[in-house]
Amino acid sequence: MADAGTSTSHVKSAMRTLDIIEYVVARGGPAVAQEIAGALAIPVSSLSYLLATLVERGYLARAGRNYLPGPGLQRLQARSEPTLEDRVAPLVRALRVQLNETASFFVRDGWQLQTLVTESSEHALRYAIAVGARAPLHGLAAGKAILAAMPDAEVERYLRESRRESFTEATLVSAADLRREIARTRERGYGRTGSEYSVGIEGLACAAMADGEVIGAFAVAVPSVRFDAEVEQRVAGLLMRTAGLFEG
């Protein structure tokens, strides 16, 4: 019988193997080993063995330094197309692994957001939101990112029709304030909130686009005590990169 240490090691290898497959499939294009290692926080030495095994079994294919989905995955693939949740889940997981902060993907439902996928931070102090939970567009960074990606006419309709509640002293509710915030979001490329929905939580988000239409937004939530300008720059860069990977 294997001891507990060996069993734990086997489980960890299995989880990493699945993470690699999901990441490469969601990537939608070739990925090099260094990118995969960084996205999933897997040591290069361990990754090399896992990649070689996946190539040998046909689940990945290698083209020079690049890795792609292999024929083994095609044989297992269902006839139906992958869902949006299938596509974004590995990317959300990669964000959480790289940052160890709560990462989520939101979709728009009318003038509200709905959580489609979320991965919680491993820190004791963290933000958490349930899959399926709803929140107002104006309260979360994801909502601001989605609003900034919408046509101006649709934004104006939102400002006319939506009922915007103030959740904290920092919540932006007036049409004038939100127009200015949407302009800032478009200029910098990501949505930003600071204690506007939950006190003590900083949020950043980047819209996910497909064929010129906004599909949703990738978001990261960080407690204010762990947040500074350097963290903002890193999180924003990873969010924009993730949105680019989604768009292919």
C-alpha cells in the first residue's frame, strides 16, 4: 500500500496534468513550456516530464517549442462545442494560481452581473463570491469593464434605465460620475473599483471580447491591505493578457 506522501504526490501530479490539458485547450493556439509553467505555477523540471508524457500519449502535440491539443483529445472530445464556462475556467484558474487572489469571470444579465466561474484565494483574508451570484454593473470592476466595452448608445440606455444603489461611501451612482469612470476605464484598458461594493476590497477587471462583442469580464479581487501600485500593475497586466488569450 502506498504511504500518504506518495498518494499526495500522485494526486498533485494528476491535478497538474489536468490543469495543463485544460490550459492548452483554452489557450486556443500554441503555448510554449515557459508560458504554461508561469501560468500554472508548475516547476519547469516537473512540467517537462508531464509535457513529455502527454505528448507520448497523444493528448498534446509538439511543434518545435510549441504545444497544441493532440489527436488523443480529439478522440475524447464530445460532439458539442465547449461552453463559455469550459473556455474561461482554465484561464480563471491560471489567474488565481499566478496571483493567489480570488479570480472570477462574470457575464452580463440585463443591468446586472452574474458569476459564471470563480476561484478563491488561499489566503485566510480573501474576497469570495459564489457561482451564480448577482451584483450590479456599477458596483464591481467587471461591470465597469463591460460598460466600457459597450457601444455609447447602450451605455446611455443603461444610465437612463438602471436603478443604482449606493453600497458604500465610495460607490459611484450618478450618470456624470459613471460616464467619467467609463472614459477612464477605456483609456487605461481595465475596470477598477476601490471599496465601492465591499469595503476593504480592491477590484480590477478586463472585458472579454469575441467578434467585436463583449462576452463578459475576467476579474481579480484583492484585500486593500495587500494592494498597492505595484500589485495593481501586475494584476492589470495579467488580466489584459488573459483577455487576449480568450480572444485568441
